[in-house]
Amino acid sequence: MLAVVAIEGWAYLRMNLAHGQLIAEIRRAESDDHKITKDIVNKILGGRAPDDSVAIKVAVGEERYDLYYFSGLLKTRELCIHYGVQGKFQGDPEVVEVTSVIPDEVLAKKVE
């Protein structure tokens, strides 16, 4: 029982730390002229590649959603990072949103 709690706790902690650091970066970007690019996301997530990536066409380009999964024995937690077209910075897309829930438009695209 203790092993299950430890594994679930570790997955929860890793996801919460990454989510909190990304939210702090977004708040900093809103107050300063600070841009959150893929390099900053990689640094926060320890160089981890996304488990899944979905591109969605919009009127002015393409938005990307990178999905990271933090798996325990009982539950898998998701972290969704949304790169928007309006946030282009020196050719690199900028993070515009971080959620712990996968948006419906991403789920629909994954089913196709």
C-alpha cells in the first residue's frame, strides 16, 4: 500500500511542480516583456519530450498543443501546453496557456 501511495504521490508532485513553474512563467510574461518559448518549457520539464503533440489549423496559421503524461499506478495526470500563433517570437511559437485538462478540440483531433 505504501508503494502505491509513493508512486501516485511522485506522479502528482512532478505534474504539480511543472504546472506551477509554467504558470509562474506565464504570470511573469504578462507583467514583463518575457516570452515563454519551447526552450523554457524544456528547461522546466528537464528536457523531456512531449508524449503527444497535436497541431490545429486556425484562420491565421497553426496552433500546437504539447501533451505530457505523468503516470502513477492508479491515475494518469495530463499537462497540456498550448502554443499560439499570436505569440510568435523570433520564429518560435510562444506558450499562451497551460492546463491540467486536455481541451475538447485536441481530444477531437486525436480521435481523427
